[in-house]
Amino acid sequence: MKTLIAILAAVVLACSCSRERPAGETFTTETMNKFTPVKDQGACEMSWVYAMLATIESDRLAEGDSVNLSAAYVARCVLGGQAERCYLSGGQTEITTRGVAPDLLCALAEYGAMPYDSYRSECNYNVLCRKLKILASQGVARRVGLERLRDRLAYVLDTAVNPVPRRVWMYGAEYTPQEFARSVCMPADYVAMTSYTHEPMGEAVPLYVAANRTGRRFMNVPLDTLVSRTVAALRSGRSVCWEGCTSTAGFSFERGVARLAEGDAKVTQAMRQQAFERLHVTDDHAMAIVGLARNARGQRYFICKDSRGTENPYGGLVYMSEPYFRMNTVAVVMKGF
């Protein structure tokens, strides 16, 4: 019996040790904004929802408010809206979880928002997209009309995601989802920026990446301005939604760092432009930047809150070097100055 107990104790100890986070590099924090708990987006491509909501949450915390927003509610509304448009297009448009951060701001204006504790889901949104596409296509074939389609959509969404509460309760007050969203933020307060020389500087320009399906426009500014405004926002207590490329060899969520594989040489506007035009840089992920840090050599890093869970050395945070930021940032969204 003693031998069995010893074996079981060894197994438990081994399991607990295997769950310990690996040791990470040492960084000195320069600025760290408040942020809500790290979430896990799972296999869906909705980092743009998680990152923009996380940015808004941090901004509210900086103002003394506390709010934790539901990504599931936004996902349900956005995909339901896509299914209606797919039907009205005769089944010709896609239903997808891809998007860019400004899409989230537009979704808040159209559909409102829900607190995280009021609306959660373990839905597989990739499967849901396929179900909604089939439903829309069947509706087209049968010419069912919008009213009947919406009834069927509501049933599928209630079953796959969760039924939506009619009202939001927060601090003893009652809101509709739209009223709650307006109490959290005004989408027009946020500015989306990019930096590429094939479009005119100082203008709102289209960003031709696959994720920008809705044709959102971004203010085009020089690269140094993009960096300086991001740093200034963070130092003033505002967080920044980052969109860019994480499919390079230098990005590792597991290690919690993102740096250029080629080293830490300064990235110029021309180098960045060439990487984008040759399709080495894509818009494949989004995170909320919540702080600034320095490594042992004094080099600046951006502290990013990812949405891939907490299983890395920094509890879900990723430290991104400034050269990586300069090369791989496709766009940022922050509160206007």
C-alpha cells in the first residue's frame, strides 16, 4: 500500500510539474496598463474581436471603470448578419470569422454589447459558419423570405452559441445591448492607422489584406509616426489594438516573444514596404498592446495581451521587439489624441 501511495504521489507531482510555465526571458517593465483576464479564442479566426474588446476594456480600466466584454455575443451577431447578407446575395457571399479591428467597432454600433459574465459560449465558430452557409443556401433554393430565414437563424444561433438575454444588468442599471455598448465606448473615439507608401500619406486609405473583407479605411502615416503614437498612447494609459503578421519564424507564443529572426537592426519604411509588397507580411492575427518594457540590453519591447490562453512564460502575454513591430505591424487602432 505504501508503495502504491508513493507511486501515486510521484504521478501527481509529475503532472503538476508538467503544468508549470517554462522560464522566460527577463524584461524590465516600463509601463503596464491595467487589463482584464487573458482569454482563449480557440481555433476560430476572431482575434480581431478579442484584441479590440481587450483594448476597450483596458481603456475603461484606465478611466476607473471595470468592464469585461463578451466576444461570443459579437461573434453571434456578426455571423448572423453575414448569413442574412449571404441569403440576400443569392448565396454568393461567404460567412467567415475573418475581420479587422474596425469591424468590431462597427459591430458594437450596430448590435451593441454584452458583459462577459452575461453571455459566454464554447461554440465552434468554424463549424457554425458552415452550418449558416448551408442554411442560407437552402433558404435561397426555397425562396423562404427574410422573416422565415431569421426564425431559422435564431434557432441555430441559440442552439450553437446561446440564447441572448433581452436586457443587460450592470451595477443595478438595466440596458439594452445598444445602450450598454454606448455606455462603454463610442466607436468614433478610436482611430485606425497603417503605414505603407503605395498609398498617399495623411489620408484614410483602403488596406488590401484578406481580413479586410468590408473595405475599412485606415489613416496612412509614416512608420516613425505610427511607432511614436503607439508609444505615446501606452505611456498615457491608453492601450492599442495591434494587427499584423505572426506567421514568421520570430514569433513564438510558446516562448512569449516576438523578434526578427534577422536580428535587431532598425527597420526602415522601405524595408517594411518591400516585405509587404512581396507578401512576406500578412494580417493574420491581432492582440492588445498593454505596456512597454526593456530587455537586458535596454531594447524596447511592446507588451501584448494575446488571446491564445495563458500557457506561456508570461501568462498569455507576448513581448514584441520594436524592430518586429516596425516590420510586421499592418495596422493599429487606438483612442484619438
